[in-house]
Amino acid sequence: MAIELSLQLTNNRPEIRNLRNRFDIFAQDNELPDKVIHDVQLALDEVVTNIVEYGYDDDDKHLIDIKFILNEQSLEIIIIDDANPYNILDKENPETALALEDKPIGGLGIYLVKHLMTNIDYDYRDGKNHLSLSKSLTEGDIN
Amino acid sequence: MDINESNSGNAVIIQPVGRIDTNTSTEFEEKLVEILDRSETNIVVDLSEIDYVSSAGLRVFLMAAKKLKSLSGNFILAAMNDHIKEVFDISGFTPIFTITPDTASAVDTIN
């Protein structure tokens, strides 16, 4: 049977800290492996920061819905927001094999999410971004 | 975030505690800028108390490494956990940073 946790955030930075703390408690309660906790915390930080910082053209309050669904094989995270349409799967990967002098500052967040999550799905419908991140609990470090 | 600071020989060692992410990276950056403003050129970051580093933290590391390279100084990252090491590998950061298993070997590299 799946264990679920649903949260609703508003689009401001302190909420990202709240999200992190809520997921920490969920992870502890369900004894998730360290590697899963690490990778999911990092993915949440990257994705939700992007939405809050760059997703909206106005200064209004917006709601972001986040649902965690835990089953025996994987943890799925569904993030639904009414920010501008943004499919992280379309984002071009940065050039990583560059010397220190040539390396641009920034642009790594989504690239890390793509690497650390086992599966990513994206859909834009009813005026909202629907992003699903899935992390396998069983395949260890194989992504 | 808590950031401890100490000296060993010519090196300044800073030890941030917790996570270097969207919430804390600005504070961490301010600390590094403050040390750079004192004309220190040998900085060791002890990561033994850091759980994770997000892209906001990677940005700060890159900025400091570029700055210290231009000053012919040293910027060394010590005692990172395996999760952070993987993030460094994915980002292409591992070959361009000086990474040591602990702060003692980082200080040896400098002195």
C-alpha cells in the first residue's frame, strides 16, 4: 500500500525551507535510504527554487502543490504549479568537461535533477505544469 | 547557517554546518567574500559537517575557485561525503577542484 503526503506551498523562498523540513520528517518516519533522501532533497531544492524564482511574471501569490507517493519500489514526487510552462526535459544539458577558467557559473541545477532521479515525466494541462519525479528505492546508485 | 573558522599555518579553514542550498548559499558566499577581502589566498573548506550541496552551492565554490586561481592561491575542498562527490562528478567539478580526504592533508598541500 502506498504512503502519501500532500503539501501546498506558496511561491516564496522560506517555503522551500519548510518543504525541506517536511520531507525530512517524512523520510525519517519511513526510514528512506540516505542516498534517496539526499537526491530527493537536492531535486526539490532545484525544481522548486526554479519555480519560485523564475516561474512567474507577476508578484502575486501562487500555490504549488506537492505530493509524495511512496511504495515498495520507488518514491514519486508530483509537483503542480501555475507558473509559466517549463519542461525541464527540454532544457539543454550544459557542457561539463570544461577547464576552471572556461566553466560558466550556473546552469547545473536541472542537469543534476535529470541525473539523480530515476524517471521524470512532464505534462502541461489545464494551465498548469505537472512534473513527476521518481526515485527508485531498490536500484541503489544505478540511475 | 553556522560556519566555524580556524587557522592552520598559512591556511584559513572554514567549516560550514548543514546544507549549502538555496537557503544558505548566500550566507556561505558572504563568508568566503569576507575572507577573500582580508587578502587571504589559502582557503580550505571542511565539508565534513555538510550533508548536501545544491547547484546554488556549486556556484559559490566555482566563484571562489576562479578568484583564487587568478590570485595564484589555493582553494581546497576537504572531507566531502560520497553524495557530494557524486554531484561533483556529474557536474564536471571533480577534475577542476583540489579535493582532499581530510583537512590535515589539505593543509599539508598548502604549507
